[in-house]
Amino acid sequence: MAHLPNTKETLSDLLCRRQMIANLGSGFGGIALAQMLSQDGLASGLRHHQPKVKRVIQLFMTGGASPMDLYDYKPELERLHGQMLGPKDKPEGFTAPAGAIMKSPFAFAQHGQCGRWVSELFPEQAKLVDEIAFCMAMTTKTNVHGPGTFMMNSGFLLPGFPCMGAWISYALGNITDNLPTFIVLPDPKGLPYNQKACFSAGFLPAVHQGTVIPVTSTSQQLADLEANSKFEFANRQNSSDSLALLHRLNARHASSRTDDSRLEARMSSYELAAKMQLSAPEAFDISREPAYIRKEYGLDSPVTEDFGRRCLLAARLAERGTRFVQVWSGPQGATANWDNHGNIQTELPPMANSVDRPIAALLRDLKARGLADDTLVIWTTEFGRTPFAQGSLGRDHNGGSFVSWLWGAGVKPGISYGKSDDWGYQAVENITYCYDLHATILHLLGIDHTQLTVRQNGIDRRLTDVHGHVIHNILS
């Protein structure tokens, strides 16, 4: 029977029991027991109320997607275009002094029964606005990419804290035992700001960190799942015997180092890798999808192929039991992402074009696969852009206001929450931080964010720090 925590009991208390039971076994047996407890009882007891969401797909736009050029229509910018109304002194985190007010160079129109304004850059997502809940007054504490990316993933500006995917893995465990619980699909052009620290488990057991799987247009299968045929000794029987010996040695080593979770995580990864030899080739082989599905995701175009491939894989992984999938658009750096300092007219359209069709296809496909009733999709970025020009045609960093949206299970469709000022510079109504977004996501998963705690260095740490409230206005 699953253990049900009392109201005063924290997850750290449960982890102690969980570790004690898991440590009774060793090698494959101990890992299998841990997997069983995670999947079939103990982890599910950590839920505080009935969940509406079983799995999450997060779409992260690296660099700071410009709200007033995508979702946050500001006609006042047209009236004030060219006037020097910005701050006289360069704000912290800006890369240059504020220039003149700059209107959006892109046309906006209202869509759906909800009348949501959407830029011409997102024609496919515009068709789905009646299914989406928009958070229009997101804000953050920084105008700098690295801390901003940390904050939107872990709730803290500094490194060393678990990201949301790791917290969810820790709290709920896996849905299936033959695929990772938390998978990261980075942009083939490179990792985001902070590199793999964005997917870190921090002070949680290392087994909960994101499994980073590079995906390119030429990679049909995961590398190194099967031994190279030129090595005759590397066959299934020898591999099985070697793994059994390795696990015995590792278990003996780990038993004397119970304060370090990295070896236990490595042991679990070996067991998972063995299971993935059977499950992963099928899960990652998108050639099994009908031609019309691949076309819907944009795999027939070099513009949308990369992001479309990863969105399609996210749908397949969600369908097969991966709890949390993160899909990144854009690497760190000054180009090929959403960090449009130089020229918003030329830099933003390629990024928008690369994701618009695949994102719309993902939402439609999840519904067609029957996953809309228990899957949540999140679209976000680390901050927004200024309404003032940088140089003549670019936009600078702006943590004052940006947009995120949610789609799927438990979400009230066709609604907008919050409002930025008339320039899109600062959030002014129903201001929403990452803490509130994270609290809402955990709530949909059946978790009270104030009770998801782990004691670390004498502090009861949580994803939402000491902040956050559930945004009930956007929930059905």
C-alpha cells in the first residue's frame, strides 16, 4: 500500500525511507525495487490532490522572445514611434542605452472567438488561440540571459538548484521504466545559456537530472545503444555478464558512500540503457510515423525540420510514458536564437518561422493521439525585449514583461491573464513570476508547491523558494 504523508511530513522524510528500502537491495535488484516503488506506489503518495496532468512538454525559446512582436499587441508604439521616451541611464542588464520608441514592424490581427491579437509571424499558432491560456504579464528579476534562464527553470538566479523537470521527476517518479523520466531535446546548433546546468538535479539525487539527447536531421537512432559489430567480444551475453559484475562492484562501492548519489544514478543509468536498447530505437524512429504527420510537423522543409523533428519526438516520448520533455529553440550566443539585438525585422522572422508550424502540429497531434486530457504544454522564454530600439532596428533585453502560455489538461482555453503597460515595457496587472507558473504546473500535477520540500544546508528548499501562488484564473 502506498504511504500517504501526513500534513507535517516533507518529501525529505519520505526520501529517507525510500533510500533505506532501496539500499536493502543491490545491483539490478536494488534498482528494480527503486523503479517499482517510484512507479507503483511510494512516489504517487506524494501527490496532495487529484492531478489533472500526467506529463509535461516544455517549449523554451532561448534568448528572450519579443512579446510586442509576437503576442502582446501595442498600438501605442505606433503613435509614439521615434520618440525618445526611454530611461536616460542604461538599466542594469541592458547591453546599450535605450533608443527611441520602436513600433512593431509586423502586422497584428485578432484571432479566434477570444479575439487574441497575434503577429503575422505566428499564423499557425494563431489558429489555436481558443485552446490556449496566455500569461501576458510575466516578469523576472534580471535582464541577463544566464540568471534569467536559471530562474525560469529552477526558480533561482544562481546555479546549484534543481530545475523543474528534476523536481517533477523526484516528486512523481517515472511513468514507464524503459525510458528516462526527464528528457531534454536541445537545439542541434548548441546548448542554451548555462549549458547542462539548466537540466541539473542540483541537491536532489543525481538520477533526477535531465537526460540530454541530441537530435539532428541525420540521426535516426540513438548513438551507442548497440555495440559496434567489429568488436566480436561485445555481444549480448558478454554484455549482460559484464553489467552484472559491474553492478555488484558498484553496489559494494556505493554502500560505503551513501552521502553521494552520483554512483547510484550511474548504476540506474546502466540499467535504463539496457532497457532502452529495446524501447528507444522504436520511440526515436520517426520514420514509423505516416508521411502526412511528418509533413504537418514541417519535416519537409529545411526551415522547420530541426524543431519539427524534436516536437514530433516529444509527442512520441510523451505517448510512451516520459514524464517531462523539454524542447529548446536556439543555442546560447548572439545569433540563431531569440536574442534579437541587431535587427528585429531580419532576425525574428527566421526564428518564428522555424517553430510556428511545428508547435501547432504538436498541439493538434497530441489531441489526435488522445493525450490532450492528461498532457500539459508550456511555451516560455527567459525574458522579453524592450519597446525601445537598440541601435536603429534591434531590441534589448527586458525582464519587465514577457509572455508565456499553457495548453492542455486542466487549462482554461482562450483566456488571457495579466497585462503589461501600453508600451509592453513593464507588467502592471496580475504580475506573474516563474514562482507562480511553477506553482500552477505542480498544482496540475497534483502537488502543493509549498509541501514539495527538501532540507538542504538547514533550509527547507522548494522549487518556488518562499514565493508563488497557483494561477487559478487560467485553470478549468
